[in-house]
Amino acid sequence: MRDLSQDADRTDSALVGAYRSGDQAAAAELVRRHATSVGRYLVALGAPPSEVEDLIQETFFKAFRALGGWRAEGSFRGWVLRIAGNLRKDQFRRERGRLMLSIEDNDLVDLADPEGEMGAADLALRLEAGILRLPRLQRDVFLLRAQQGMAYEEISRALGTTPGAARVHYHHAVKRLKELTK
């Protein structure tokens, strides 16, 4: 019987190497580690909630098929998030920019504090709309930094830019979002 706890201790690079050698459990550990981040990133990019799971699966399917294109000097997570972002852009183009909004029970206002809930919901909607209105690179840098907690060096490798440029894009995104949410 295989000890799965040893996979949790290995680096992403070690897991990729193990997968390339035929270890399917290594692939499962990579998915376990990064699927939640990929899902949050896709939602923040405006992916319809009903399609996020399919996009996550497609992201990892493409990633494992293209492992030869991953340069180990960049983080595996950053590389996978870049694949997810590209899939979302493709989906957005196919939909011709149409945005579908669904109302779910958890989107309903809590009647305990109607004024506070309305203010928070309004701010959340303006922030979400503002993120979608940012230029692509600003949006990607902002989401990778604010949502995923990635360092500028990691962001620059994931997006094919420099750390300085990533800082500038982040600064402009934050400034723009502050203006949009006033």
C-alpha cells in the first residue's frame, strides 16, 4: 500500500518528475494542491459558476498533456493559472462577451442587517464589475496577487513579464478599482 502522505511533502517539481515517470498519484496530488486556486481564479475572471468545474478539469488536462512546456524555474501553480486564464479567455471569446448572472439562495440579502447587506452587496458587485473592466494584464496581475497571494517574481514568470511591470500593473489595477468602487 502506498503512503500518500509522502506526496504531500514533495515539491511540485518532484511531483511533476514522478508523474512523468508514470506515477499517477503524483498527478492527483498536484490537482489536489492547486484545483481550489484555479477555481477561485476562474470565478474571479468571470467564469460562470456552473462551468468552473469543467474549466478546472480542462485546465489540468491541458497542463498534463503539455508538461514538456513547463520550465521548472517558474512555479507550477503560476503555469497552471496561466493555462486556466487562457481557457477562460477562449471561452469569453466564444460567448462573445455575454455575461450570464444567476441568482442563488446564498445571493439573497440577509434581513438581519438590510442596510449593511445592501451596501456590502453593492460594493461586491461594483468590485466584480470593476475587475472585469480592467485591461487583461492588470486584471491577471491583480487576481494573482490579491486572490492567489503570489509574489511579483512568480506573477512575472506566469504572465511572461518582469517583476517591475507586474508591480506597475498591480498598482494601476488597485488605483482603478478604488476609483470604480467609490
